[in-house]
Amino acid sequence: MSVALLALCLGAFVAGGLVALAVPGRPGRALVAVTGGLGSLAAVVLGAVVLATGAPLALHGAFLPLTGIALRLDGLGAFFLILIGLVGTAAAIYGFGYSAAYRGRSTLAMLGATLNVLLLSLAVQVMADNALTFLLAGEVMSLAAYLAVLTEPDGAGTVRAANWYLVVTHVGFAALVAMFFLLAGANPSASFETMRRTALDPRTRDAVFLLALLGFGAKAGIVPLQVWLPMAHPVAPSHVSALMSGVVIKMGIYGFVRVIVDVLGRGPAWWGAVTLALGAISALLGVLYALMEHDLKRLLAYHSVENIGIIVMGIGAGLVFQSYGLSGLAALGLVGGLYHTINHACFKGLLFLGAGSVLHATGTGNMEALGGLIKRMPRTALAFLFGSAAIAALPPLNGFVSEWLVFQALLGGARVPQVWVAVLMPIAVAMLALTSGLAAACFVKAFGITFLALPRSRAAEAAHEAGASMQAGMALLVVACVVLGVGAFGATPVVALAIAAIPGMPAEGVTLTAGLSLGGPDASGVMSPAAIALALATALVLVPVALRLLGAARGVRSGDTWGCGRIGQTPRMQYTATAFAEPLRRIFAELYRPTEDLSIDFHPASRYFVQRIHYTSDIRPWFETALYDPAIRLLRALGGRVRWVQAGSLHLYLLYMSVGLLILLLGARWLP
């Protein structure tokens, strides 16, 4: 059965890529959606079967023999395969309606092909059983995402965003090649099991950790390697953005857990400390810069940085506890991080699909030009509200559960008798708490400015509800957010199965027991998402009943909100996104360091009367200015210095090749 599911999964993605190129128009879009959805559903079922049975699926030598490519699906890979399939199904369904906007354009076929190739490469990567397969699948994934970002090459900033993505991910790719060279030596076909048995000296293990942190960090988008996220996600088609934010960046998380936790095993405490610190910084900076964004998709991209930081915090805490032999707390941190991985995939995928519906209906993602969409797009507004509540960690939705698990893991640091742990863990707890509060404020702004009040533009006034397939894609992820939150007592044992086979993990996993309190080794907290949901549902029923029993008036009264004595409200009188974020911008002014421009036009008859005030404020992340700008200037200067070697002479280029080949031959001759 597992082999048949694997064949269906991979075969459907291959067929979808070919169909996209061969069948034009609406039939092609429908077939792309069907094949993408079918392959994704097969991925979910296959992952569930492997997790349920505990029997890995191995295809060594059966898949493209003589190439060195090998596949093996274990519990950890199965968990991420379920994540891929879940978001992939929603994106494929949603994409049928969303891609209608590309009718008659040459990019439509390429969009459908790259979507299926992206899903195919993601599925293969979590099943890779050696360095060669892992690196090849990762490279195909990066190239497919690059082409998907370039779907609208004439858009402002599209080419720049795609190039940044390609450069940063290939810096990470180079680090991963070096990492696997240390792990597998000169044999890229060596399996992960062989790497586990290879004894490495402490310095080599430390080098592998640092290279993994760089390589997988670039793919995941942790600070300061996140620079490509707020560029690439806003310009990609929205269902591709959902895949990139929900799944593609999670391959960095998968690879880090696979190599550091699974292959290398227990390491020194400073590994976890560095990982935890980077996660906390990424989480806080991500949400702070998201607060200042007014483009809906760019705001969501910065929140991907924030949530990757929360995931990395859970993993970092797990590494710290693992180094001290506290396997129960290590499992709690890892389960919290992995549970937030799938939760973030669901609610961030939902939010990107919702933002895509807004963009599809209005032609803009600028919140300052939106407003009042809840009346024109009620079902999209409801879906976006669910996603906003989940990402803001409001109970009983899934974001609350996984962040609570990470909190519990960090609070367990009090059991480690080390001064630096006693200092680091409370700081991490405080940063996570601040991050959660700021995220709630940010999505009050995102939902309120976009969907509530009065339309601020004609485009917002003329907005229309998303099509049926787009609504279906969002509805699937709404259900996932609710189920993973309310049903966390059944979901957390499944997540624990993903790490059960990793050496050093406890036999008893982290669970939310039938009594709905957190159970498992070293667990101390008590929380019940299902009980919270029941209480909220009861309140929603009891309040109207109580009002009716008390004789409250049931008629609807309408009237203007108070406007300083003015009768009749206009869009210019309501809060803007800039005004909403202004208090926080002032609080964190030392971090933002905004550039401001204020121009005032006075009445020609008297300077006491103002005709118009124009205010602009621009905030650029400090690490772009401090880190990337000097590096770019240096590279350009070096490029100018060596430009003379590119003389345009074929004979000179042949000479370069000959000299290079001679040097390589001499080096091979002299090396032992």
C-alpha cells in the first residue's frame, strides 16, 4: 500500500507538470489543480500510514538505479510529508480559481508546471536518504520557487526579489555541500544511517553544526538571513506564497532537525544556546518589522520570520536540555517546535490565501487603500479572521497550543543547575511573551484596517467575493487550524511519533491526555484547548439567551459613530495603518531609526491656514544597512577590479581553462 501511495504521489506531481505545459486554458488549470491536489492527498495518507505503523518505507536502488538516488520515509520525514500534503492540497484547489487571472498569458503554463515541480521536490526532499538525493531535491525546489516568483517578471521588484532569493539560498546550498562533505566524506551516496555511525571529532562536529545553522538558516529565513523573505513572498502568486511560507522555508527546519538532532545526536550546550538566541532574535525582530508594514503580503512575510524564530526557539531549548540529559524536557521543546511548524504552515498558508483573495478582488495589497471588505467579502474576511486569531496565539486555535508548549519547555530551564541557563531561559520567555503580544496587535491592525470601517478607495468599494475554489482552499486550512487547536490532545502524540526513533528521546512522548492536561515526562503545565473551546461556545449561546430572558430589545438600530460632533463620517476620518502603528514606532524608534519627510502647503492668503500636509516615513531593517550594503559594495568593487579578465577573446578563455585544468591535475598529483 505504501509503495502504491508513493507512486501515486510522485506520479501525480509529474503528470501535473507535464499537463500544465501541454494543455492550455481552463482544462489545463483544472488538470493542474486535480493532479496537484491528488498528489498532495496521497502525501498526507502516506505520511499518516508510516507514522501509524512505525514502519519506514525504503526504496534504495528502486528509484532511478545507478544514479545514487535513494528514498526512505521514516517518522520525521512522514510528519513533514503530511505538512507538505496539507498545504499543497489547499494551494492546488485555490490555484484553480486564482490562476484564472493569468488567462491568455504565457506565464500560466509555467506557473502550473512550477507548482507541481515544487511539490514534487518537496516530497522527495523529506524522503531523501543520502546527501546526493537531499541536495538535488533541494536544488530543484529552489529553482522551482525561483521560477514561480518570476511569474510576473514585469512587476515592480520581482526580478530583484527572485535574484535575492536565488543568491541567499545558494549561499546556504554551498554551506550544506561543505557540511555533507564533513559528514559523508567523499561518498555523497552514503545513507543517513551511515552518517550516524561515523565517529567525528569534536571540532568537526562543531563545524558541521555551524555549517548546518548557516545552510538551513538561509533556507528557513532566520535573522540575519531572512532578507529574501519580505522581497519574494509579496511578488509571488498568492498560492505559491502560501507554499513558500508554509512549506518551503520549513525544509530548513526539517534539515536542521534531521542533521543536528537525528544524525549528530547529543551535542554541547552551546549549540542549543546559539540556536535559542537566534530564534528569539528572529521572532522579536520579525514581528517588530511586520508591525510597520502596510502591504498585506509583506507584513505576512515578516511574520514568517517571527514564527520561524518561535520554532527555532523550541528546537534550541530541546538541544540545551538534551545536552544535560533531560530527555523529557528535550522532547517537550522539540514537540513544541515541530507542532508550531505544522500549525504555522496551516495558519500562514490560510493568511496568504486570504491576502491573495483581497489582491484578486481589489488589485492592491496596500492596506491604506482597503477597508470595508467584510461586507463585500464576508467569507474571505471570516477565513482571514480565523488565521489572524491563530497566528496571534488566541485560544483555542492551533497557534495558542504550540506556543504554549514552547513556553512550557522554556520554563523548564529552571531545572538546569547552570547560571547561564538560568539567565538565558527567562530572557527567552520574556522575548516570546513580547512577541506574542505584538503579533496580536499587528493582526488587529491587519484585519481591522483591511476589512472593517469604510472603503478607502474605489477598488475597495468595487471588491467582490473570491471564487468557489479559492474559498474551498481557505476553508480547508480553517478546518485544520480548528482541529489542530481543539484536537491537540490527539495531535501531539502524532507529533511525538515523529521524533520517537531519534536516539535520546524518551519512550513516553509529550501528550495532551484524555483529561486534556499536558502529560508526559517532566511536564508541569495544565491546559485544555478543548475545554476552552467548549467554554467559548457555551458563552456564545448563553449570552443571547440571557439577553432575551432579560427582555433586551431585539431590533436593529443604526447610526453614525461619534466624530467630534460632526454628522456623517468619511474614509478620511478613520484610522490608517500608519496611525495605528505610530505609538509602537515611537516606542521602538531606536531600533527602527525611520527616515521622515514632512511637507506642509499653506493657504496663499494666510500661513495660519493649512491646505495640505504630506508625511512619509520609511523604515529599512538595520541589518540590511549594516550587513548587506557593505558586502554588496565590496563585491562590486572587486568585480570592477577583475573585469579586465573578461576581454571577449575566445583564445584567452581557452587559455584560462587550460591553466585551470593544469593546476587541478598537478594538485591531484601532489595530494596524498
